[in-house]
Amino acid sequence: MDGRRGFDRLDGSRPIDGGQPVTDTSSSTDHRSTADLISSAFQHVNGLVRGEISLAKAEIQESMKYMLAGIGMMAAAAVMVIVSLNVFAAAIVAGLTEAGLHPGWAAFLTGVFFLVAAGILAMIGKKALDPENLMPTRTARNVRRDAETVKEATR
């Protein structure tokens, strides 16, 4: 310690009361070496990449929830088709026949009704499984923005 308060040391720090140096950040010029600047840039890029990976993981986990919900809806649709065809088909056919419709036509119309209902459920489930809905879009947008920022900074 040189004993003079307020005077900069050669390493850019100043002594304080406890004798511990404090880096002077008020200076308008940066005296860091090129190696330090490159190391700092790589650390920032590393932190950025780690952050984007974390965001991608979070988005994929969120997408997995939607995918599981879609699979659940598809399974529910399949179960509903089987149970509904077995239970309600006979009742509807019987009701239509009692109303005067020929039994063959009653069975046909009942089958069409259940196929339409199953198709609607399957389309809803398929939409939930659409790859576009499962993509980590926020991460992709952030990576594009970060790449643009790096390009602009290197010009």
C-alpha cells in the first residue's frame, strides 16, 4: 500500500480504509486487456446460451403438458366410441325402429351419428398434437434476436 489516499495503483484500483483495493469503475476508459474482453464476451455468450437452453427446456415441458392432454383426449375419444356404440346404439336403433323407421336404416343412422362425434373429438385431439403448437417459439424468437444483436455488435 502506498499510503496516499485517492491515488490510483498501477492495476487501476484504489486502497480504502481496510487496505483492500477497490476497482475504479468511474473511469471513462477501460484498461482491460484484449484477452479479458474476449473472455468476458465468451462468458456472456455462455450465459446467454445457458439461458436460452433453460427457456427451451421450460417451453418443451409446457408443450409436453399439451401433448399429454391431446393424447388423453384421443384416448377418451376411443373409449367413448367403444362404450357409446355398445350402449347407445342398441337404444337408438330400438327407438328409431319403434318410431317406424326400418331397423337397417335406424342402425345406419346411429352409426353415422357416433362416427361424427368420434371424428370431432379426434380432430380436437389432433390439433393439440400439432407440431406447430409444440414448438418452443419463444426460444426460437429469442435466439434470432440474440443473433441479430451479436451481428450488430460485431459490425
